[in-house]
Amino acid sequence: SFITAGAIKLGAVSCDTSGVVRWMEGRPQEAGRQVVCSFSEGNSKVDLTPKDVNARTRVHEYGGVPYWIGADGAMFYTNFADQRLYLIKSEGEEAICLTPSSAYEEDRRYRFADCVLDMPRNRIICVREDHTDPKPSDVKNSICALSLDGSGSMEVLVEGHDFYAAPKLSPDGTQLAYLSWCHPSMPWDSTQLTLAQLGTDGMVNSQETICGDVVAQGDDAVSVLQPCWSPSGVLHFIADLSGWWNLYTWDSGSIQNLYPKDAEFAGAAPGWQLGQQNYCFLPDGRCLACFADPDLGASRLVDLSTGKEYGQEEGLPRYFGGMNPSPDGLLYFLGGDPAKAPGLYSWSLEGGEAKMLLSSMKEDMQVDDGYISKPELIEFPTANGETAYGFYYPPSNCDFEAPEGEAGAPPLLVKAHGGPTAQTSIVFNPALQFWTSRGFAVLDMDYRGSTGYGRAYRMKLKGNWGIVDIEDVCAGAEYLVKKGLADPKRLAIDGGSAGGYTTLGALTFRDVFTAGCSLYGVADLATLAGDTHKFESRYLDGLVGPYPEQKAVYEERAPICHMEKLACPILLLQGDEDKIVPPNQAELMYDAVKARGLPCSLKIYEGEQHGFRRSENIEDALNSELAFYGRIFKFQPSAGRDIDLPSLEIANLAD
């Protein structure tokens, strides 16, 4: 279909010292396989990882950048199937396993991420996650050094904290900066930046804390992210010391904010994946940083040596991030805007229009403007006299008009993003335009607790998950109804993961929506607290409260414990291999809703994990949700030309 047939997911752009640009592609048509790609000398795209490899790490389950490039162009990567590290010395050569079965027999015993090369010592330094005992409380994280001789020999450099990230070796190889944090904090709550001195043997001799504290809580907590050394050996990092994630340096015991601004420099959803970097250094040593301007609703780039800012007026797309410079100063990055599919771009500080080198959609699948809905950022009042944010998309399809005599406003679909500590994006999303081109208005929410609006807004979810997010999605829908932009009788809500919990909570505890769809969402908070992976195993301590000490609060906010309050239809979509929100959450909810006599449907997709990656399942999930609303709202939906909607079994519904 249009949603997946011509689409790929782009990520992890890099450019090495010889000017070779590389990137990641997630391919729905290949069951979501991730491939490292580059351009050949003829400027055609080539795959760098073997055909049977899915380049993906499972550290923290969410993974991150799964490949790394040496100064000589050698490529290191981790393979999803066995989670071992591999080396391809040059393009076309066979991969060498650096962590062979002779070192440890069981596949997936160790997981690796955030690698940095230490060539003088013939090793790679990385975050290692040890699953020898897979129980979440027994999984051990550390920073280790892995020999490049192919023996699989490893030495632990740093251990003792619950989590580690972003080991960065100084240019002279004598110092190692890294991040760490401990339960119950998450990386956007409280982290610690440490600087370790390395001896001639490469082991840690001494350490000092640069910023943050693993035990800090409340007002004393600081989120430190994305450390990196400048070519001259100055340590840079992002921290929210000012209440916003700004860029700092540490030099001779002094911390300096390089560009104080009420804006976020860390990217859209920092901390969820490893390897994120939202600033870079040019060959001449100048530092360039990206930030999101909340007033303009767009990305900006600043040259910190001059303070000069760059944006759309200088030829950049509306949204961009993760700049990667080439030796000649050309910048490579991912970018996009609401009306154009995201892609890989190149651009120069000298000016001129950014050049799209590769689109995430095939050329023959590009969309005419007449079918594209343009978002409007809205601010609206919510509970306690506060403000929440969202993007409103009106219906848009140049081939159709509302039937003559059709009264009132369109049906509305409110979308609650996952995380919940994340934010939505208004870069062109065909799965969202799927709804607006079929007559729905969409409100894509950034409820209180979302990133992108400063630490104070982000912290509003602390202890309040299942309260403020539900208040905000309901307030947003009601705001649009009052504005005449949504039909109060046809208000739907959907969301994945944490957004699925918000969806289920809004349907259970409020009487605003008339239907909803939860994708791999949380129905029972207590079950999630005791049945999820290590990274998020204490996340709920901050969002809800410590368990089991506050068991009553968990039950109070769990939709599955209050089925008597639910009075509208629900569709549940779930992957059978989900380790983050296990399938039993959806199954328990379905059984409870069905027993209540309410219309409900459950689909479990084989081979899917947390978030659907296979094209056939992505398409079926969208079409099933559309078919569900069609039967609930009693209209005849269309999946598109020559596309049949799936046959959907809905319990307790008499058509």
C-alpha cells in the first residue's frame, strides 16, 4: 500500500573522515529489517550490511545506533538475531565476529551499544548489557572494552550503577567521559556525567563527577545527556541546569552554558535510544548545535563561535537534527516538513537550498498537496488553569467534499504519543495523513509531561501519569468541539504503548470519547510494574509511585480495575513478542471488555514486538482501525482504490 510500499525509515546518519556518508534504513517490506547504507561512486544507493543481517541493538530494548565507523572506514555493527558485534574491514569483505561463540556460547547473552573505537589499544569501548540472568533485576549494565583481535576478550572498565550511556574517549585517549544513572530515575530525570582518567593499561585509574548526581531527586536532579569531545579536547554536554536542555562545556573545573536559551538542544525524545547526538564539530573546530524553537515551531541551527542562527530562510527544511560534517564542511542530516516526506539532506553554511539526497518515500509515491493536511499548533486551557499543546490537522482530500447537507464538524481522532516522556512530530507522516484524507480531523497531542517544552512542563507528569495526560487529551477534544472543528458524537482516540494507556484511561475514566484504539498499550499498571524489562522496570515509580507501597494508587489508575466505568467500544492491537508491554495486557483488557458486553476486538500480530515493523501488519493495523470506526460510527469507510478493508470480528456488536 501507499503507507509502506514506497516508504523506509531513515536514521543514524554519519560521515567519516574521508567524506563517506552512511545512514540506517528500516524497511517495512523486509519485516522491518534495518540496513546500513551508503552511496556508491556512481551515486547509487548500496547496502553495506549483509543481506541476512538486521542491524539493531537491544540494549535497553529500545536500542539505538547499531553501527560505528573507524578512521580507516571499517564498519562495526551489532546483529539483531544474536546481538553479537561484527566487523567489516572494507566494503565487500566478509564480516568478522568480534564476540564469537568460543568466547561465550549463548546468543544474546550480551548486548552492545554506544561503541567508541580505541585503536591504539586495539579495542572498542562500549555499553554492555549482560543477560546471563535475564530477570530484569539481575541484568547488569557496564562500560567494557572489547578486544578487536576476534577472541571476544572483554574487560569491564566501569560498573556499579544501574545504567550507562555515551562513553566518549578524549582525543588523546587518556580520559573517558560517560553517563550513568540509577533506579528509579530515567535519563530525562537525573543522570551523572563522570570523567575517568585512564592509565597506560587502558583501565580506569580515577574518576570525578562533572555534572549531575545519580542519587539526586526532585529540585536537585539534573538531566545530563550527549557528552562529546571537541577536536581540541574540550568536553561538551547537554544539561537542563537552566530548566531547558542547553549545551555546556567543562574546562578546568568550570561549567559554561554556550548559548543560554529557553529551547531544547537535545532532540525530540532524548534518552530513549543510545547514540543520539544533536550537535557536531566542523573540521576547523567550530561547534554547531541544533535546537527546537518553541516560538517558531521549527528547528534552528546555531554556530556557537559567532552566535549566528540558521533556519528555513537560509535554505534548511523546517525540521532537522543530528548534523554530520564532512571534511570539506558540507553538512549531512535528516530533515523534513509537514508537507514533504522526510529525507537525507546536504547543506552548507555558505547558504543555498538544502539538497535532498534521498527521500524516505519513493519518487512515484510522493503525495500531491491536495491530499495533505497542514498542522496548526494550538494551545488550549486544561485542568488547574494550566495550558497544554497539540497540532490540529483538518480533513483534506481534493477528490472529495463533505456530502451535501452534512451537518456540523468532522469526526476527530485524538492521538496520544508513546513514552510518555516524548513528544509528537509534525514532519510528514503518511499514517497520520491516512486519517485526514479519509475525512477525519486529527489532534496530535503533546500533553503535559511531553518533552520539547522545558523541564517544568516535562516534570508535570511526575506522580501524575493517568491524570494530567488524560485531562489534556479530553480538554483538547472538548476545545475543538467548542471551536466547531470536531463532531462531539464522533470523537475517537488512539495511542501506542504509553499512549495506549492514556487511550484506555480516557475511555474508562472520562465520558468524552465515543470509541478508541489501543496499540500495545498498558491496561494494568501493577502487572506492568512487575512484568517489563530493566530499563523501564522502575519508570512507574516516578510516573505513579513506588510499587507495591502505593498499590492502591496503581489500582485506582488501572483501566482494567474499573471496567464498570467503561461505556464505549475499544479495538486492541498487539504484537505477540512484545517484551515491553507483554501481550497479556491486551488479552486481559479484551476479556474484561467482552465480559461487560461492550463492542470490542483484539488482533495479535505474530512476530511483532513493541511497535509494528512488518509492512503487512502496519497496513492491517491502520485499515482495521478505520474499519472499526466505520462500523461503530456507522459510515462506509474506504481503505483506498482497489484495497479491501480487513474483515474485523467485533464481539458484542450487532451490525
